[in-house]
Amino acid sequence: MPAPLKRSGLQNEVISFYRQCFRAVREKPLETRPRFHAFIRKEFKEHNIRRSDFATIEYMLRKGRKQFDTYSQKGVKDIHL
């Protein structure tokens, strides 16, 4: 059996952020969670970035974290795609 591929620190950071986004949705009203899930998936799949494009990946992480800070606030109850 081949050894599993090791992920880079940046790959682990992206995966961790993705999971953090989905965990934050647990705090949203039950009826709006599917829209938040769809929004998260769309945002992550929308950008076709090469694994070696570190500058763009880091930029997108910074941008995503700013959005996350906004959408994870208690006052935000719904999101529209």
C-alpha cells in the first residue's frame, strides 16, 4: 500500500479554514444553513488556482478570512447567493 501524500503547510491551512467555515454555520438558524453551505462550497470551488500559486492562495485565504469574520457575526442570520 503506497504511503499517503503529505500536504504542505498551506494546504493544511486551506483545509482547516474550510472546516472552520462549516463549523461556524452550526451557529446559524437551521433554515438558513443550506444556503451558507452552498455559499461556502461555491466560494471554494469558484477559483481554479494552481497548487504552486502560493501568492494567490495566500491572498484568497486573507480575503476569505475577512468574509468569514463578517458572516460569522451573530447578527448575520442569512445569506443570499
